[in-house]
Amino acid sequence: MEYLLTIDIGNTNIDIGLFCNNELESVANISTQDNKSEFEIASSFVSLLQIENEIKPKVETIISSVVPNKTHVVSNAAKIISGKDPIIVDHNFNFPFKNTYNPPTDVGIDRLVDSLAAIKLYGTPCVILDIGTCLVFDAITKDNEYLGGSILPGLFMAADSLFKSTALLKPVDLKIPKNVIGRSTEESIQSGIILGYVELIEGTLKAYKEQLSINNEKINFVITGGGSYLITPNLKSNYIFNEYLSLLGLKYTYDL
């Protein structure tokens, strides 16, 4: 049996997945903000993924991270589990596509890992949207060139900014509003953020497709991220939803 522990350290959550013989067997996440020790993190991983003692020596680990001060402690936690140093993906890795970002080292590793998964699963050209702490678009051409994309505040970040930057607005639980015209302050914020972002996404996607399309070829639109459930029900554009795009991207990165 071959086991691979994939760990994606994001700004809000640390997503973890355990592959067994190339199949994603179990997934979980813990908060990035939790100030846990490496031993506590290792214990959480083992418990959440139900990693048994006889499995531990057989586990290999690969990590991607956009939170540098968390990478070391999570890496140590992974080593506690398996007794081996994990692979930490960085910009020196030879991804099977051309990174044309300027400079190439400025693009988040998570965006490259997601791009690898999208290319392998759905082909090119494609547009990826990660609806997480931030909303992040990525564009990949038919010729396997990673162009870059767009970054803007995520849904919860936008809601939090409204609360913190105004005197009278209160915190609001984000949920899909019934009407575009809010009949209360809560509904107005929900409409403004969620339905407003839907239109922003539709418009950005249209512009991306116009730039990427050659001879009206099909361009796959891939969505991932924890906030997707607030957006996808109102999208008019066709899309592919993959909840585990990052974990699969780490698996494909390890295979390479």
C-alpha cells in the first residue's frame, strides 16, 4: 500500500488529504490561525485522517504553503507522523507548463498547484477561480502557458471590511439573498457582496475568455474554494466544481 499525505496551507485553513494507492481516501482541515504546536498538529492530522500506527512509516508527505511562518511547524508535524522530511513545493519545481508571471517567483504556489490539477483533469485553455480568503482567478492558454490572473478580497473579507470600516453596520452572516434589492441592512449587505460578486465573476470570466479564446474553442471554467457554495447557485456560466483541486494538484506534483 502506498500512502501520500497532501497538505495545503492557506490563509484561513490548512487542508489535508490522505491518498491510498492513488485514491483520495480521507480529507479534513484545521484552522491556520490556531496556535498549535507541531505535536498538536501531528495529533490532529492522525486523528482527523484516521492514520493508524502501522501506516505511519509508509506515509510520504508533500506541502504547499502561502503562509511562510506556518510552513516550518507543519513540516515538523508531518515528520513526526512519518519519520521523514516532507517535500515542500517551491518555485524551483519544474511544473509541466510555462510560468509567464512577472516575476515568476511572485505567483502563489497554491495557484501553480491548482493550475497543474486543472490542466491534468480538464485540459487547456482554462480559467480557474478559487473562492477562498481571497477571490483568485488564474488563466492558462492552450499552449500550456500560465499567464496570471486577478486577486480581490474574498466574500468574508469584504463583509468583515464593511463592519470594521463603518460606524453603524453590524456583522452579517453571509447567505444567498432571496432578492437583489435588500429590504433590510442585512439583506442589502448579502445582496451587495454575494450577488455583486456573481456579476463581477461573470464579467471577469467573459473578459478572460475573449483574451484566451482562439477560433471560439471551448474554455473550461474550474471553480474551487470554501466560499463556492455562496456563488455557484447564481452563476449563469457553465463551470466545473472541484472541491479538492489543491489536494489533487499536490498529488500530481508528487507524481512528477
